[in-house]
Amino acid sequence: MRYPKVLALAAAAFGALASQPASPAPAPVPDEIPIALLVDLSTGQTLYAREAERRFTPASVTKVMTAYLAFKLISEGDLHPGQRFQYTPELEDEWYAEGSNMFLRAGEQPTIGQLLLGITTVSGNDASVALAIAATGSLENWLELMNANAEELGMHDTHFGSANGYPDGGQTYTSARDLALLAEAMTRDYPALYQRYFGHRTLRWRNITQANHDPVTGVVAGADGIKTGYTREAGFTFLGSGERDGRRLVMVLAGAPDSRTRDDAAREFLEWGFSDFEQATVIPAGVEVGSALVQDGAERNVRLRTAADVVASLPRGEAADHWTMEVVYRGPITAPIAAGDPVARLQLSVDGQLVLEVPLEAADSVAKANALQRVLNALRKWTA
């Protein structure tokens, strides 16, 4: 259902955008990349999605959960960045120069903070395992925590079989949508730790200096991470993020055929999200947008209003007549209803694609019907 008055408000808020004749550019993601997702965390909108729920092997992007879990333990006081870990000969034998590496040697005592930088900057397989054991005593304990956190975050298409994403026979898998949830939780819940440990361009350990392969930080304005990944099985993957003008975007690319295709697409994709969309308040808080049917109430309907400002990021140049708004609810809504109760949702679509869904609240209280009102309600049903 269209709501002309509400759409008129939205058009006024986006007047400058609606007057632009040009249509927004298509998302710059080549067909060779099978999985792509771009989410505006400031509004909760999906700006672009391709196979966002499809499961895939994340390779080293697995380490983002290892970093997130370390941040959580640090914030809870169970882990400290200055805490040291004695790297053992057994770990050196298993992990030295095995894939991406910090090149830790037996007998060295890196701090938790140094191990985190080894994970986030140079994707150290050795650093990931060392941190897991330092924090919980064993890889098994760490994996249990990784999977418990994935469940807690709602990552329903994710399972971890390793702390670092090293090939494990398919035990580790995820989806673009789940990785976006993880990135959102990390940047939202631990912003100081995120800024401290992500976005570094190089890492020097002992006499070895290595570069970060992150393709967007320092290249796209506002970009600050997060993690690349590659195995022969997984292809080239990137989970990235950036913040500009109060908007934080998270992007996922997975299954790219080579690093150049992934890196070029990552830079263009993130810039597209910032440049081709504009954010504004589409509908202020407290605006009436429709009504809902009431069951067993003193009134047959309850008015609905926006619970807060409806803030959206819409494509530049997309005229307001391409928008539709629809009130959705499970109803009729059973009385009694208190003013302010969340009872419905408002969906905003552009060209038939759902871009935003926000809660609506009851504008009035509706008491439960008395005996006479129940009789009248029944009569109305029969004569309707």
C-alpha cells in the first residue's frame, strides 16, 4: 500500500536528490565475484546483495572472529594486551612459515597485543593459534568460544573448525550476511580496540617487516580495515569497512578469481556505497503513517506512528515516485494496547526492492472491549 502523505514528507526531505535527473550507477561488482554484500550500519540497510546467505569457506577472514573474541575477553578483564605468552617448540614445528605468518620462534614471549597485531596486520596463522592457547589453554576451548559467540551474534550460517582459517576439510564456513553481523558487532561494541588493532599498514617482528594486504585502508577515504583471505579452495575474499560523515559501511566480497579483481572491486564497491547514496531523515519521529485493525478492543483501529526518526540512505538521483511504503503487522492486534507499544513495521522499498524496515508504535491506547462493545464488534463482523 502507498502512503501519499508520508511519501510527500520523504520527497521533501530528499528534495535535492529527487530533482537530479541521473540514475544511480550500478554496483561495481564484476560477475566473476559470486558473493557480494554492502551494508550501511548507520541505518541497517543493505545497499547491495548478491548471494548474501550462500555459505562459503572464509579462509583467513576466520581470524576476524578470533580478534573479536580477544576484544571481548579484554573488555571483560579476562585477557590483557600486555600479558605474555611463551611460544613453544611444538607450535614452531607446526606453524612456522605455514601460510601467512608472523614468523614466531620457540622461546619468544610476544604479548597478547603483539599477537593481535600479528593477526590483524599480517594474518599470522601462528599468532592466531598462539593467542587462542594463551587465552583459553587449548584450541578446543577457543573453538568452543568462537562458535558460542557466532551463535550469540545470530551467525546461523557459520561454523568454525579452526582459529585461523587454515584448510580444515570444510569444517569452517560462513556467509556474507554473517560476516557483516560480525563486523557490525566488532566496530559497535569495541570501537577503541578496533581502531587500535586494525588498519595498520605494516608490521615488524624481530627483523622481518611485512605489509598488510588490506586493499582499501589508506586508499578509500574513511576506510579502516578489515581482513583479506585466500586459499585455493576459497578463492580471494575480503571483509572491509569504513566510516565517512557519520556513516559506517561494511562490505564482503568472496570467491574472487584473483587478488587484483578482488582488490579493484573492493575499492570501487566501498567508494560507490559512500558516493552514490545520501543519508537523511526521511520521516520524523511521531508522524502518523496509517492504522491497524484491533481485535477485542474498545476501538476497531489503532493509529500508528513512527517510533523514531526514519533515517535512510537512498540512491542519488532516484526520484521519489520510485519509492513505496507499506505498513505490515500480524493482526488484528489484540487489545489492550498501550500508546507507545511496538505493534507494526514500516517497510520502505525502492523500485520494488526492500531497503529499510523500521518499527511503528501505537499512537493511542486501546482498552479491552467491554461486554456491549464485544457484541457490537461481533455484529460489525457479520454485517461487514
